[in-house]
Amino acid sequence: MMIEINLIQQKKKEPPIALFTVIILTIITVCSSIFLWLLMQNDIARIDSLEKRIEQTRELIASNKANQPFSSSSLESLHNAIDWTEQERIAIVPLLHHLSSLLPEKGFFQSFSYNGDNKVELNVQFTSSNEAAYYLHELISSQWFTDAKLISMIKNDNQPTLYYTAYYVLTINKEHVKADSENEGGSE
């Protein structure tokens, strides 16, 4: 029988570092791949959502263009209205000057309104009803107006001084107003 005695110590087998490194790198790579795949799926879902919103916005824009009130025909009618307004325009400053020149000494404008179709509405304050009648007579006899009407007159006696407010509606003689304004070199 033979007995072998080995006095050299045997090395303990240590797990190979290379194997652990490969396993760890594989785990890190798999985890990173999963993480990046999840991020990519999230981005794809966001892109799909944005594309849907873009499509909805495009549909909304298309429907707004279809319902847009400013088509070419409406723009043309708007230009025609502007041209008509420029032709029908009257000088308001000479008109106001003429109206104020007809007022009696103690007559005052409270409001003035020109609605564009040759109608002027006036609220005028007087100290007596005779002054309101005098002013109506002056308006009727003026060549600047084709018609003048006293619509109403209100006696305001709850103030410290008694006064009357008269409401007039006047129809402008546009040709005369334009001619008189051009003669005076009046501008608006």
C-alpha cells in the first residue's frame, strides 16, 4: 500500500472574478435595457397623445375656417360699406357749430347723437319752454335740416333752479351741409 502524503497545501478554489463580473454586467445590462424600454414606451405613449391633440387642433382649425365670418364675399361687402361710409360722411364740427349758433343765450347741449342715416338726436337744456319753442323754429327754418321735431320736453323743477330738457330729432340736409362745409374749408 502506498500512501501518498502531499505536504503542499492545496489552493482553495475561489470563484472566478471574471464570472462574477460577467454576471453582474449581465444583470446591469438587463436592468438598464428594461428601464430604457419602459422610458421608450412612455415616450411613445406621450407622442401618440400629442399626435391626437395635433389632429384635434387641425380639425378645429379646419372647422373654424369653414365657419369663418370673413369670407371673400363678406370682406368685399365690408370694403363696400367702408367706401359708402366715406362717401356719405359729413363734417360734424361745422354741424355742431351751426347747432350751437342757433341756441338761445341760456340753452345748453346735454347730449348729441348722430346715427349715420342723416338723423341727429339732441337733448338741450333751456330755462324756459319759450326758448325750446324758439330753438325748434330756428331749426325748422335752417337750410341745414330737412326736418326738425320736438319729441318731448321735461320740466325739471326738483333742482335749485327751474329748467326744461327738450329732446329733438333732426334730419340733416346732407347736400347743404357738405356744400357749406366745403365752402368754409371745414374738415372733421
